[in-house]
Amino acid sequence: MPEKLIYMDNSATSPVNPEVLEAMLPYFNEEYGNASTLYTLGVEAKKAVDKARQQVAELINAEVDEITFTSGGSESDNMIIKGVALKEKQKATEENPRNHIITSTIEHPAVLETCKFLEKFGYEVTYLPVGESGIIDLEDLENAIKDSTILISIMHSNNEIGSIQPTKEIGEIAHKHDVLFHSDAVQSAGKIPVDVKDQNIDLLSISAHKINGPKGVGAVYIKKGVYLEVLIHGGGQEKGLRSGTENVPGIVGLGKAAEIAKNNLKENMEHNRQIRDELIEKVTSTIKDSYVNGSLENRLPNNVHFRFSGIEGESLILRLDKKGINGATGSACSTHDLKGSHVLAAIGIKPALSHGSLRLSIGPENNIEDVDYIVESISEVVSYLRNISPLWDNKTDTYIGDMFEKEVDEEDLDRY
Ligand SMILES: *Cc1c(COP(=O)(O)O)cnc(C)c1O
């Protein structure tokens, strides 16, 4: 192992901030009460949960009682989309089935798989395309709305290419047509300003482990006056919206992480942006045939996603790991099946090129001083891999993969 690890995969998960850990620890032993009991120990646990609710509400400019805790981003997305779908279908009439959902082709699988699941039960889903920039077209959105539309679920920002959607405008369109607007803000909350009031958001998902909090805890924001069918029944915790004994240490950790992220938002954005921009500048100027996937303008300050022709992302990741650098590749979320990324397919990146991708997602603990080492390492590994690649001609130092290239793999798109 190299001496130190440069961890740049913060969009996959992030290290728990020491202050967060410290805040959580007492709730594993001294303060082990059940937050739903009446004696002091339980009341102390309840107070801690309420404080965390306040901290999360403040991060996204919501009211305290609009926040419900869950087991993470995936549960939050499932709870909201299925909850709205079941609720609204009860209002169906002969003329209006109230069963239509609009989402995008680049959502996280927690949204896309939930939509696929609902399609099996008579719901209709429109998957809006995105352009090269990874951003939906507002005109497409408005054209897709019909009488039966009950929900628009468009992510706040994308976990792979970092593209930021125009949430305020999406919310305006949704409300003009009396449709609810859900946004998966797992990658945005704590990274860029998220304001549910200003951005016209009715329902929102967040997760602790993407913002230097613990894994296995998250929250939903449900605007006052919006009702969901409940999915997890039991003892009636979280006002009956989500039963199950509260994960007090996890919730305390989420609250603390939200507070820290809010207090340092501007500073972290600037820090991340500087590292990102220097990486982009140095990589694209020193490595031949290197490109940035997605929009340069509407992009998370902590996300950069490179594409190198002629190489294979998995080899790149493994070789960078040996140099102490952790990133993700074009099949980030499907390391289990090694298929190309549905997000890169959706923005028109052909399969062979999509496999030669590298996502670096920056966090507060990364250092700008490490950029030169990172760029040098990527450059070395890319040269090595091209040298042994059948898609690279060493004599002319050029990419020759085009002659073998397929168009965007329909299968990659069709998986969703
Ligand atoms: C990570 C992620 C999720 C899932 O959150 P978990 O807490 O890991 O379940 C959902 N949506 C997006 C955009 C994510 O990046």
C-alpha cells in the first residue's frame, strides 16, 4: 500500500466526520434509550432525535415537522414514489386513472427500479431523455404531463456526472399542472444550496453517508399538506409514517453531518471547485484524448468525470488504487455486472468510451496539493493501458477504436 490514501470517491460514500462520530457515540451506550418511551432515558433519546430533525430541516430550509427519518437514500426514494403512487391511485376515476409518473433516464437505480416496479402494477412511467449535458429539457417535461400525471421525480443532481437539474423551474411546471414534485437530493444536500421552498420541491430524499455521516440512515422531506400511503407499518414511530424503533445514533449522526455541511457549505464548495477545476485543466491539457463527461457549467463543484479513449475503466481503477488513489469508473453503480453506465449511455457516450471513464468526487478532506500527484498517476496509468490496448495504435499514438465501435448500446439504455 502507498503511504497515504487519496480518497476521491465521495459520491459513493464518504468518511464519517470525527465530530459526527463523537456526537453519535453516547447514543450507543450511556444514552441507549428507546426514543418512544416515557422515562428519562427515552426522553433524552427523543430530544436527540428532535434536535437532529431541526438540523436536517435547516440544511434544506424545511419546517421541523416536515422531516421523517429513514434508513437511507434508497428507502427515501422508495417511500416517496410508492407512497405517492398508492395514495393517488385511490383518487382514480373512470376518466382519470391517476397513474402516470414522469422521471428521467439518468436517475439513481433507487428511483428507476422503483418506477419499473410500479409499471408491473399498472402505473405508466415516462423516462425523459437528457442531452449531452445530462440535463432534462423543460419543454419535454411540460409536454409529457397529462391529466393522469401524479408525480414528477427528477433528481437534484446526478451521482455519476454531477449535472444539476433546474429544480426551481421543474417545480414551477409541476405546480402549474397540480402535480407533485419529488427530487432525489442525495448528491446535492450539503454540497450545493438546497432550498425546498425556493426550489418549489414537495418531496425530497437525502442520505447521511454521502455527507460525512454514517451509513444506513437518511431522511425524507414531505411538504405540509402532502400525503403519502405508508409503506412500513408497525408501532407508529415517525408520526406513523415510518414505523420501527428509531436509529438514534444514526439519526444523531445525520443531524450533526447536516449541521456541519450547512455551516461549511460556501467554503467547501469553493474548496471542491478549486480542486475540480485544477484536475480538469491539468488532465485535459496533459493527457491526449481525454475529455470531461457532462456539463461544465451546471455541475456539482465536487464532481469531475473523465473519459480516456482506448482504455478500460476497471484496470484504471485497480492501478490507481495501487498508487493510493480511489475513484470510480463508468460502471460505478454496476460493479456487480460490469455493464456500461446507463447515465453515460443516456448522454450519448458510446460503450467502449464509457468504459474508459473515471469519476473523481471530491470531499472536504482532499488537498489541492495532491492534484499534481493524481494527474501524474492517471497519466502514467493511461499511457500504460493504451500501450497494451488493441484500441490504441502505438506507432501513431492514436485511438483506433472507432472502427470497432458500436453505437450506444440499446441494452444499456433499455435496462431502465
Ligand atoms: C447514494 C445515492 C442513493 C442511495 O442512497 P443510500 O443511502 O446509499 O441508500 C440514492 N440516490 C442518489 C442520487 C445517490 O447518490
